[in-house]
Amino acid sequence: MRQALRSERAEALIGAGESVERASHVVGFGDARMLRRLRARGAG
């Protein structure tokens, strides 16, 4: 649940022009790799 909320918030930040790296940091992921993996799963 928490991961889904972080991912949604990160997507909103990316949509507003933030980089994946910055968005992942802001929402609390340890690094951008986790967010990239989640985004790849969602696109597949």
C-alpha cells in the first residue's frame, strides 16, 4: 500500500517535470532503481 502511494506521488512529480531520480528521492525510495522497476512493470 505504501509503495503504491509513493509510486503514484512519484508519477505526479515526474509528470510535473521532475526527474525520476529527484521524484524517487522526494517520495522516499532509497534510489531511482526501484521506481524505474515499478514504472517498467506498469508499462508492461
